Amino acid sequence: MKRSLADFNLFYALFFPVVQYATRCHYRHVAVRGKENLPEGENYILAPCHQNAMMDPLVVLMVVNKPVVFLARADIFKKPVARFFLTWLRISPVYRIRDGRDQLSRNAEVFRTARQALEKGRPLCLMAEGTHNDRHQLLPLVKGMFRIAGDTQRDLGDKPLYIVPVGLDYDDYERPYSSVAVNIGQPIDVRQYMTEYEENEPVALNQMRTDLSRAMKACIHQVNADEHYEDEYAYCHLKTQQVLHDLKLCNNVWGRFVARKHISQQMAEMSEEDKAVRYAEGAEFAKECHRSQVPLWFASKWPGTASWRLPVWWLLMSMVLLLVVFLCWDMLLLWLVSNPIVYLPTHLVAKAKVKDPQFRSSINYGIRFGLTLVYLIVLFIVATCVCGFGKGLALLLLGIMSAFVTPRVFALLRDMYYGYRWKRRDRSHAESETA
């Protein structure tokens, strides 16, 4: 008998926290709000925006903190190794017309499996847009999710089924050790659509799609401009610090996400003339960032020339590094040996080999995860055989700790570098104004 994706899997259960930890290591900061909106003890479908290929379901798994059954487009299952790995992760393929009309009939079995998972109490996650999108704009939602929701609610009877909108906002899709904000919205009760669903299914499906689309847009930074998308997105970063001050928000991942949302909402209500002025400001700001070789996400969080943080951080980090090198060189060597994978520029391999930028972070994650896992297992076995179990375990724990700590040191050094370049830009502006 074929095992269902919702069935208990001991190997999956043991490996699940490892994947969660690896995802947490991959991101510098993860800000989560609205976790109380997940219906505890109820059946629900997660509907996140699809911004970053395979990293989206990995972030969802980390936030929900329980096994989730996923549906994903069928073309990523073509290679046997990928199919095995994705199936093990409880991901099932969904066939689209571009996969061939003869394949569409296979969706009946896929949807039946999805309904079974929901009825067994497993959360189901579907990327409602159907494909990933490299813009902070919600794409039109596909109807497959709503058919599954309607049919499952019919089987559940009076027991509720919810659709939970989830917004994901990444500082940078491709760059390693970036940050992500997760915004979980209010759940939508599918029972309210069932009378219409029984009488006129297409109308009910469209109503569900309209309501979910509205709820998802409220959970993300929705950039409304199409032709001037890049300009509006840059303008949001330009004004982030000002809005943080005006709204009394903290200068952190969540605060900056809320500030950018607020700016786009304000721009949606402006006249075309006012928008044109702000588009021009955004375009100029983007050019300045490009000339300074500083990404928008950093420029938006930099507090300005009055900040004393950069020179102090430089001084403190320099002192710590000098102490480690000259006084604790043996500990430094031990730290390097415990996990050298974190020092490898694997993101350059993904950048060179993967054409789609949306998949580069996923490939980089997979490379680092695989290499680190193999290295730590081999290190533990060798160290245990040579030095004993205690020292082998200590070295293993040190390597696991390094996977979390070392990337954050790299991210801090990267911020210091960007801060130096941005401070030079501020200084040159001040000198030109004085002249």
C-alpha cells in the first residue's frame, strides 16, 4: 500500500529539527508576527506569497514548527533525485496545462491526497500564485487551492476549515545571510462560501479567490506601480528611516517592512503628478546606491551621518580579532576545523550555474546544507575514533554552533563594509554642499 504524505515518518520526524535549524542559520534575522492566527487544533491551508522558490516552504516549516504537506508545480519533479527529495519533504506535484493536457487528469489523485492530509489534521501549504515572482507584487491566484478547500469542507461537514494568508518579505532574494519578515494574517473560514459552492461553484471559487487575494496583499509589501515598479520600490527604501521616526517604529527587520508597506499604501492614494515626483526621487536614490555599490536594503536601514555605530563596531571587532589571533590561536584553529564549510563562497557557484535568480538562494542552501551535514558526520566519527566520544561530541557541537555564529560575523563585517562606503557617500555629499 502506498504511503500517504500525511502518514507518520520516523526519519522525517528525526530530521525535521535539523532542517529547521539549517534554515535558521541561513537567515540572519527572521521576524515573525501573527503566529497566534494559526488555528490551533483546527484544519487549515497556508497560503504564502511565492517570492523565493524553495526557500518559501522552508521558511514556512520553520515558522509553523510542525510537519506540513506542500503542493508544488510538477516541472521541478522531473529529475529522479529531486522527486525523491521533494516527496520525502512531503511535497506533491501539481500538474498545469503547460505540463501537457494529458497530465491534468493526474491532479485528481493529488487533490485527493491533499484532502486526506487536511482531514488527518496536517496543515496543507499551497503557493496560491502558482509560480514564484521576483517582484513585491501579488500575482493572480490559481483556482486549484479553492477547489481543494471547497471539496474538503464538504467532507468535513460542520467542522471548520481555514485558509491562512501569509506574507513573506526578504531583504534580498539571492544574497546569503539576508533577513526575512513573516506576516501571518487572519484566517478565512471556508464554511461561509459553502452555500454558494453547492449551488454555483465558479462564483464561490471567484469569491474565495478575491477575498484571499485581498488578505494576502494586506500581509505583504504590495508595490502598486507596474511601469515604475523599480522607482517606487527604491523610493520606499529612501523614506524608510523617516517613516520609522514618524511612526515610532524600531529600526529592525519588522519595523522596516511595516515602513515600506506604509509608504506604498500612501503612494497608492497620491495623484499621478505627486507619484511622478517620488518616482524620480526613487530612481535617483537607486542610482546613488548603484554608484556606491551599496544595496537598497542596507541603505534603507542606515541611520545616516550622525551615527557613531560604524567606528565603534570597527574598533570593537578589530580588538576581538586581534585577541583571538594573538592570544587564542589554538582555539581559532579548532573553530576553523569544526566547520570550514561556512567559509566557502558557495553562493558564487549557485550564481554561476543557475540562470533563474529566484532559485539561487535555494541551491546555495542545498549545497551548504549537504556539505555541512556530511562534514560534521565524518568529523564526529573520525574525532570519536581518534580522541574518544567526549571530544568527538564536543567538536560536533562546536561545528553546529559555528554554522549559526560564523555567518552572522560575516554579515556584520559586510554591514561594516557597506556602512563605510555609504558614509563616504554622505561625506562627499556634505563636502559638495559646503563647496
